[in-house]
Amino acid sequence: MTVASVDDFIDAQSDEQVRDDRRVIIKMMSAATGDKPAMWGPGIVGFGSVPLKYASGRELDRPVCAFSPPKAKLKLYRMD
């Protein structure tokens, strides 16, 4: 997670419809997870946190679900 503002990130999207759509997705994912949105890197809005451990022993936290709002296509992520 980063300290970057989700609102600033969404507001920076150039298309009004894209901004409105992403705000709807934020409401839906917040309701589904019970978590507030947070920036996970420079371009992913995530909700919640779950530990992930690789076979190599490396550990990190991942969002429970997330989305990335690029201009052309919306990408949704769900972690098991």
C-alpha cells in the first residue's frame, strides 16, 4: 500500500465517464469487502490486505480485491 490519495488518482482520469465508473466500482468493492480503498502502487486501487507467501519463502501483502483504471480497459483483480 502507498500513502497516495485514491481520490486524487481517480480525479486525474481525463474522461468524466471513466471517473464516474471508477467511483461506482469503489462503492461496490468497499461494500463487498468492508474495507476502504487504498493505492497499491501507482495505478492500482485495492481493498483490504491478505498475506501472500511464495514457495521460495518470500512474503508480501496483497489486496483482497483491486482494480486498475487505465484509459482503454478496466482490469479487476480478486485474490483467493
